[in-house]
Amino acid sequence: MTEQNKFPEGFLWGGAIAANQVEGAYKEDGKGLTNVDLLPTGPERRKIMEGYIKDLSPNRDHFYPSHQAIDFYHNYKEDIALFAEMGFKSFRLSISWARIFPNGDEDTPNEVGLKFYDDLFDELIKHDIEPIVTIAHFDVPVSLIKRFDSWKSRALVDMFENYSRTLFERYKDKVKYWMTFNEINMLLHLPFMGAGIVLKEGENRTQSLYQAAHHQLVASAKAVKACHEIIPDAQIGCMLAAGMTYPYSSNPEDIWKAMDRDRESFFFIDVQSRGEYPGYARRFFEDNDLDIHMESGDESLLKENTVDYIGFSYYSSRCTSTDPEIMKKQTSGNVFGSIKNPYLEVSEWGWTIDPKGFRITANQLWDRYQKPLFVVENGLGAMDAPDENGKIDDDYRIQYLSEHLNAMAEAIRDGVDIIGYTSWGPIDIVSASTGEMKKRYGYIYVDRDNEGNGTLARSRKKSFEWYKEVIETNGESL
């Protein structure tokens, strides 16, 4: 890395996790059941994530990895000490809605849940680590799913606003960076995991999902408004599962399809960042006979309460075609669906490895929104096998991250304003897509397998010292 590629002073290096993938303790201290507590391992997981679930309670026939996860709930001090040893400047985490309001809409919040996050933030601050907090990371109390059909109902808007205001009032002196919904565009792809949405037989799926999207967008705007009122010096952003879509060929039909696929995700951020529904979305509703109910005042609320920054995840780019034969060549692991790009390698789980795509995506978002960006997820899921001495030489992860960080440096040189970088899963956690533990992302190994066996002991991988040096040198060691 050259002197020209230096990262900005005060760049927020760190790592990112989600409550449901690390905390465990899924019924402790008054916590209610959430949608992500109902995602089992095994062949039924994907179908359930997509919204096809019959029983909204755990059953003995399945293993639910989130129930214990890596027990961060009881081990967060030890884990934060390891993050501090790496030199983290920031740490992105989420709050479990059901720890604060077990049923989602109680008159009084659960004090034990509030106290847990108080203690967690205090521990971070003690180590000079800036908390970056996601209000809803794939987290809906099951009670709200049973009583209101989750985000299909307008009722959740006010409940989410009350939940958000509770967090802002409680943590206003501790948290200055917030995000409303994690990967909000996931609602269209994995409705139950992303938003607790159960799809019923005969239901107009597209109508239901875009109506739910409107409710989340209004709720996000209300949270932005509340945050700016309660914590005037705070920054509150949105969050996109990003990664641009390439056309497979120069055929204009392929190019249009790729643009259309990207707009499917940009739609959410267009509304949150620009404050209004884009023309292409209005045409989509018209062409598909969708009637999205909006209440009086929704449009002005969206326009007047746009986000301060754009948070995004980037793992891989995507590729599409209008040729049915080429479309048969799908990669195995991409949630969004992608054909194999002949110019790129893939990970063990079929995710395209594309550092240049990271630079392209960052430029694409900056050009479109002209708002600061925050890279809040990026990493490589891989099978890490300790040797006879328990050592893990994860050079493949170091290579992946080095290439992506250099691409991010190039994006900054391009003029893209990037606040910080929190890599996904600084410690091994339950995989959101597969529920596996063997799909590891961390600099820190956790002794736990896919069936829930293991001591949960933590140990440093080779990448631990590598990332520590990256942070110490503010990226100059790359």
C-alpha cells in the first residue's frame, strides 16, 4: 500500500456481529422469542427463511443454533478484551428487540434487558471502542408475528418507533452511531428471516412484501426523526445488502436486467436516503397491479427524515443474463441468486470473490447518494481446521481481506467518503444463511460445531495478528 492510499485519520476500524448469531441465552432474563429463534439447521432452514413456516414455536425435531450461539451474553467481557487487543476503534452490534420488549409492545421495557446492553456499552467504552448499533437485525418478536402478521401490519410502525425511542433515551450518552434495519432489502428474498413475514397459500407475495417494505421505510423515517430529536449529535444510517450485478454479456437486454436487479435493492436506500419513491418503483407497482397503501403524511415524513449515512455489507458481486441456458449456471451460495461469473473464483460456499467489485460497489453507492458510506460487513466464510497444536493459519482469509481492503483504499482515493470498516464476524458465529458453525469468519476461533458440541473456548487465528497490524498502522501495512 502506498502513502497515497492512507486511510483517513479517525477511520473506524472494527468488527460486526448480530445479537441473534452470538448472544444465545434466548430465554434468559425475560427475553421473548423472536423469528430468528425459529431458524433450525438442516434442509428446512431455507424454506423457513423464505416465509414458509407452519409452527411459530421451537420443536424437539430441530436444532436451533441461535439458542446458545457462542454465548456472547455471558462472555462479552472476554470477547471485547480480545477485540481491544486487536485495537478495534469500533464495534457494530445489534440489540434484540425481544430483550427490551419481550412481546414487542409492552407498556414498560424489560429493565434486565436494558441493563445488559448498558453493561455491554460500558465495556466497549472502557476499551475506547465506539459502539455502532443496529436497532433491528433480522429480529422480530414472535408475539408480533402471531398477533399482527409482522411487518405486513401498519401496527408495527408505532411499536418500532416506541422501541427506538426507548433505546435513544436510554443510551443517548453512550451510542452516537445507529442504523435502523439491517440489510433491509433482504425482506424481498428471505421474508421470514429478514422481517418475520409468514407467507400464506394463495397470498399475493409481491403485494405483501412491498406493503411490509413501506411499513419498514416509514418506521425507519420515524426512528431517524426520533434519533435527531433525542440525540442531536448522533448519526443514524440505513443498511443495504450490497454488491453490484454484472450483465453476463454486452447484450442490451442483459445490461437492462442487471440494472433492474440492482434497482430492486436500491429502491430501499433511494427512499431512505433521497426521501421519496423513485419513478421506476412506481412503474413497477403499476405494471404489477400492486396497491401500496400509504397514509396521509407518509410522503412528507419520508422526505423530511432521510438518513445521515449509508451502511452496507459487501461479500460478493452478482451476475445475470437473459439467456435461459446461461441462467442454469447458478452459484450455490448466493442468497440473491447469481450465475457463475467466468472471470472470478468462488468461496467454499459458492460466493463470488470479487475485490474489484467492492470498489465498484462503493463508487456506485457514492455516485448515487453522495452521503458518507460505512462498510459494516465484509468477510470470508471458510472451514478453519486447527492443527495438532490448535493453531489456525487462515492465510486464505488474510488474502481475501487484504485484497478487499486495498480495493476500499482505492475507492477512498476515487473520492468515496467512507467512515469506517467493521468486518463480519470478528469472532466465529452462527452463519445467518446456513446456521452452521463450520462456516467461520472470525479472527477468533470458537470451539463449537454444527451440532452445538464444544467448549466454546476462544483462541486467536493467524488473521488476529494480521488485522491488529492493519489497525495499528491505519492500513499502511496492507
